[in-house]
Amino acid sequence: MKGSINKDNKTGKYQFIFDAGPHPLTGKRRQIKRRGFESKRQAMDAMTKLKAEILENELVDLTQISYEKYMVEWLQERKNHLQDSTFEIHSLFYRNVIKPRLGHLKLQHIAPIQIQKFVNDLVNDTSYSEHTIHLIFRIVSASLKKAKILKLIKDNPATGITLPKVKRKEIRVWSLDQVNFFVNEAKMIKRLTRCHIGFIISIFTGMRQGEILGLRWKDIDFEEQIIFVRQTLTQNAEIKTGAKNLTSVRSIHIPNKLIDELKIYRRQVIQEKLLHGQGYHDNDLVVCTGDGKPIIPRNFRKEFYNLTAKMGLPKIRFHDLRHTHATILIQQNINVKLISERLGHADIETTLNTYSHVLPDMQKSVSDKLDKIIEM
């Protein structure tokens, strides 16, 4: 560990700086500075003491590092890769669920049976749903996977763990008649919400809420009739470049009816820009407030629920409009691979698993066609 001491000409006091070498867990370079010493001797003593403390901590055998100490570093790394809201959720589960049960264990001594018991205890605790248990386990598993990459452990003890079966939530969708009723009759509602254009986009494209709220006018090619998904809006109403995953960054061909609706709405947005002048927040967003700010996602959903209640339509989640879009396409015999690409699914298996409830009806149509085309 090399260090140096010098005098600050402005304050007349001494300061030191030294290279503490790479961090034993992360490998990142550490440079430590301290200032405000009255004499060079004080600075030297402080630097020597700090060096000794760092050396003492690093001489601890890696086999003695606790899971809790490792998680402090791992979570710092995750903070740089996750959305703020997601990181907060992961941190909350770590502090309240994972740390009290696993934090005291030595990282290199964690055994699969201990991870399995951890999961079993969560299952027996009725306050946790199957979905929540899977999320908590993914946090633990990801942290141990990274520990293996860093060669802190030989094997990942979370491999092969039995998890509770997640009960598939019933997908509620509108029928084609209900969709047509919404599209045609919503315009008749007095003081129709400005969020209506977002609902129409969902019906015609199957885009996710964050993708719709993050959509910009420059992401729409009106001539080629294509929407490009390039950014999203988080639950905290923060604009984020990119999408949920690599396959979510995609292009979606849209029909003439949606093009017409977008052109009508764009004229309204242009008028609002002129009205607000310099006070307009020009984020180029399609779905936004009257002064151009991003719409808070929960308010967007609230507008949807209020509108559907006024129209007397069956109550569904806003995300179910995405499911409705996919279900209608499947019922129209559209190739599932094309639907998967349109939705931005990571693979076709995700689409097939999500909409398996529609497939039995499709199978019946196949058998009916076989009866017609094969002569016996």
C-alpha cells in the first residue's frame, strides 16, 4: 500500500492519500484520502493506523466471511443494474427475510440443505405467497451464483432446490365484442380522459404499460406504420432508455385505425405545446400530462378503471388489455411466433405458456379443417 502526505496551501493543513489496493470481494481499486491534520506527524500517524486496520480486515480468511458481509457488497453491485423501485424491493426482502435467516452463516459453509430449509420455512409461513417465495429465492440464488463466479465458493448451494408450485393466475380478457364496444363508445364519454389514447395503443399493439407511457412521437413512423419500442417509464415515472429485456426493444406494425387516432391526438398535443409555451416540458411523449410531463403509472391505471366502470364493461387490470390483444390474435389464427415477437417475449414458449387457455379452442379449429380437406 503506497501513500503520500502533502500540505494544502489554501488551508495550511496536511492531508494524505494512499492506494489501498483492490477490494478483496469486488476487485475494485480503492483510493483513500484524509485531510485536516495540523501537522505532518499527525497525518503520518493517522495513515499508518488506517493502513493497519485495512490489513487486519483483509487478512481474515475468506472462509470466515459471513453471508451478511458478502451481501453488503453484492447489493451495492446490484444497485447499479436494477431500477430504483426493484432495488428497494430486493433490499427490503433481504433485510426482513433473508438476513435474519441466512446472514449469520459463513458464505463458504452454506449447504443446499440449509437453503432448502430456508425455502421450506417460508412455505410453512402462510404470510408469504408462492410468487413472493420465488422472488426471495431468486435473490438468494443470484447472489450465490455471483459468489461462485468470484470463486468465493466452489458450488452454488441454491442449485437443485425444490420450490413451491406457483398457481397460475387466471387471465381475464375482454371478448372481441367488448373490445369493439370500448373502441367505438368510449369517444362518446363526456370529458374523456387524455389517457384514452394509451388504452387504444394497448388494444392495437399489446404493448406494456411502461412502454406506452415511455413512447415518443419520434418512435412512430407514420408512413411505414411502425412503432419502435426504445424506452419505458418506470413505476416512479422516470424515463428509462431501453425496455424490459433485449427482445422487448422491438418494432410493431400498426393498423390504419391506430394511425388515424394518433394523428388526431397529436394535433391536441401540438395545441397544448403552443398554449404552455416555454412552460411546456417537452419530453416528446405521446401519453403525457397537459404540460408534457410523464403520467404517473398508477394514475394512468386509475383513469382506465374509471372509464371502464362508466361504460359498464367487465373489470380487468390494465395489463389484461395486453392479454386481450394476444388472445384476439390467437383466435384469428395468427402465427404464434409473430405474436411472440409483437409482444416482445423472450421466446415463443413464454407466449404458449401464457396463452395456453386459448389453445384448446384452436385445436378444435384444426381438427375441423382436417375433416374438410382430407377425403375418406
